[in-house]
Amino acid sequence: MLLALIGWFQYQIWFGRGNLLNVQTMREEIQVQKASNELMRQDNERLASDIADLREGQDKMEEIARQELGMIKPNEIFVQYTKP
């Protein structure tokens, strides 16, 4: 009876629902997920900073308009040059 019980425990450890191989695979998946979460957290912080800048004043909106849309102010001259 004792040998059967020990055998059953060994079977659960090696081949059962929480076996050692499964646990190692899950640990690796957790590490990958943690890295992904960290990247997303950094993205969220950057976006939150951009939102705060947009809510605080016109400077960020003006910067975006100038960079992405090529907008200029009235009576302003835009000169573009390229380095040789």
C-alpha cells in the first residue's frame, strides 16, 4: 500500500497536472509576460505624459502641428534646407 502511494505521488510529480516540465514552461511564460507588461507600462507612462502636456497648454499641440502637419504661424516664413 505504501509503495502504491509513493508511486502515485511520483506519477503526479512527473506526469500529473502541475508536473515539473509544466511548471518550468509556465515560469518561462510568466517571464515573457512580465517583460511585455513592462514595455506596455512604459508606453502607458509616455502616453499619460503626452496627455498631461496636451491638457496643460497649447505648446504641445503647436509642436505636433509644426512637426507632423507642417503648419506655420501667420507672418512666419518657413525655410527648409538639407545638409550636403
